Amino acid sequence: MKKTLQILYYILSDLISASLAWWLFFNYRKHVVEASKHGYDIPVNNDVKLLIGVLLLPVIWIALYAVTGFYREIFRRSRLRDFQNTLVISAIGILVIFFALLLDDSVANYKDYYSSLFTLFALHFTLTFAGRLIISSRTIHHIQNRKWGYTTVLVGNGANAQKLYRELQEAKRSEGFRLIGFLTGGADKSMSVNGLPNLGIWSDLPSVIRDNKVEDVIICMDDKDHDKVPEIVDLVQNEEIHLKIMPDSYGLVLGMVKMNNILGAMLVEVDFEVMPVWQKTAKRIFDILIAVLALTIAIPVFILVAAAIKWDSKGPIFYRQERIGYRGRPFMIYKFRSMRTDAENSGPRLSTENDDRRTRVGIFLRKSRLDELPQFFNVLKGDMSVVGPRPERSFFIHQIMEKAPYYLRLHRIKPGITSWGQVKFGYAENVDQMVERMKYDILYLENMSLGLDIKIMIYTALIMVQGRGK
């Protein structure tokens, strides 16, 4: 409830700021800029642009702030970051508004355009940041005075853990860590950190996080246990937490760390985000558009394939199977049935090049990859993306992780209908091939972009046309 209320404070402040900025600017525009040309005051009460600006533009601003992720992590505010965010978004938004609503106004010369542009930007930025500054300062005040905080656990039991605990507890200004206990860095559950309850060993982290609604995890291992840091990072990377590490250990996970505090405890934060918020939003919008377009165009194909499956063999048209997706959550994947109904009576099996379990129609469906078409419904539901690592079953994930424990990194993004691994490697026939294919998907994870998605989709379309699937 507190989080919802805090978000509403920001939204209300931004709405009022946007409306007031436009109202002040529009009056300045008509009473000063245009009046200087015409020689008389221009009434603005019934001006359509004034009404649009006061009523509609604030809603557009709120949508823009939401897309860029401003209303996320609402209690972890940085006034400097708010300043930068407000400055950049205000500049971009004002340029769009200026050219959309003001470029056809009557002015004496082009200097008036530039002065108007700067005036609108100055008004909007100043009012918006002033409101945000008040709310953020109040939030920071409550956190520093220990009224608000994040449920936090330490991982470590040696001198580093004891030192960090003492430093956080004795600090005059809190950093927001509300410590509830620690987990040992080794297998010995009897270890202690004076002042904190023992919650188990580091491998218990996922259950401790969920049972206690933990928001922050701080790894503070001694030198002898440094080798466990990458394992702990992999263990919690799909949990909805903030992970921080004492500087002695951060070099073990280079590429995922960032400093987030100067005056407080010396900690670095592991960043699990693979894309900025605005790019994630753009990817989701792109997924929905592609899915709707594909399903609309493919209606005749759905009818023909459904009829062919029914004619060819007994059993359902569609095949449902549980797969593991984003953050390790299971979901049901949809496909056109391409195999006999008794295909896995003896247990889970991967398909092979000349799999005798395939039906006659199924052979064509898999070669053309038309069996994947129903997964666009998974995309609309939000279980999958158009492009992303192929989702696997728990049965095979356990086998993959015995050979490649870092497989779980792929769960940081939504699985996809097609992937870089699918394009470069194709369907895997055994666990070793799944591990090889996974390497391409890890590369995709580290290089995600809409441009790369489009390239993968083009290559997938070529594979479908050429019938190079299995």
C-alpha cells in the first residue's frame, strides 16, 4: 500500500507540474510573444491548444515517464539521478510538443521560436523537478532515519560480515538495510554474526528470500570463501532482489557491477538488468504487434494445418507442455501436434533428425517450423517473446546445469519462439547439443537489441521458406 501511495504522489506531482507549466507558457506565448507582433492582447480562454495542453499533455507525460521507468524502484531515489532523468526526458518531450503544437503559431521572428522553446523547457523542467525533489527528499529522510527500509540478509559469517554489520548498525544515517539475519558462507550452520540470527547456509537463499520477502542480499565473504561468490550470484539472479557485494569480491563478477553509494558502506551492486526499461517496453510493444499481425495473417494457415493434423492421425490438434520461462516460472507452451500421442509414454525425449515418432504432417510442420505458430498466443499472454532463448523442460534443465551451471542466466529474459541459438544451431537432439546451442543464446543475452531481434526473425523466415528445420 505504501508503495502504491508513493507512486501516486509522484504521478499527481507530475500531472500538476505539466498542466501548470503549459498554462503559464501558453499565457506567456499569447500575452507577450504574439502580442508584441500584433500590438494587442490575445484571448486564450477558449483556445483549443490551451485545453489540449492542460488536459491531454500531462497524461502523455505520465506515459512517457512510465515507459522510461521513472515510477519503478520508487523508494530507491537518488536526487541526482532524478535531476538527470527529468532533464533528459523534459528536453526530448518539449521538442516533440513544440513541433507538434507550436510551430504554426504567428510570431515576429525566429528568435521568438527559440525563446519560446527555452521558456517551455525551463518551466516544465523546473516545476517537475521541484515536485519530485520534495517527494524524493521526504523518502530519503525517512530511510536515513530508519522509518523505512528494505528487508535485508547478509551472506557470510567471518570478519567481513561482522565488520559490515557493525558499520551499518552504527551509522548515523541508515542506508535502508533492515537486517533480519545472515546465512553462512560455508557448510557449517553453527557459525555466527553477533547480533544477527542464523538463517541457514548460502544454498538456502532462494527459500529464505521468498519466505521472508527479502528485498536486498549483501554478500560479504572472507577471502577463503571468495570462490563461492559466482555460485551465489547465479543462485539468486532470477529472484526479485537487489544484490550487493563487498568490494573484495566484486571482481569475480565483472561486467555486472556498479557503484551506487559514495558516503555509505563500501558496496557494489550486481546489475541483472539486460536492457533499459524503455527498451524492454519497446520490445514488448514490438512483440504484441508482431504476434497480432502473425495470428491475423496466419488464420488460413491455422485452418489448413488443423485440418491436415486431424486427417493424418488421431489426437488433438494442439499440444500443450510445461516449460520453464522468465525468472524460472513454469508456463504452458502451445504447439501444433507433430508427433503421435504416445510419443513420450516411456519418458521425456528430444526429437531427432529422423524421429519415427513424427506424423507425416508433423515432418512437414517441423521442417517448416509451422508447428511453432500457436506460440504467438504465448507471446500475447506475456509468457514468451518473439525472439529469446528457447524454453526447456525441467527434466532437461537439470541435465544441462550439470554441464553448464550458468544456464540459469537465460531465465533473466523471456523465452522466445525463435532465437539466435535456434537460427545458428537448430533443434538440439541431446543435452550436449543443448549446451552448444546455449552458447549462442548467452551471446544474445549480452547483446540484446531490437535490431538483433529483427535480424534473427529474418533468418528464421528464410529457414521456414527453405524448410531447413528438423
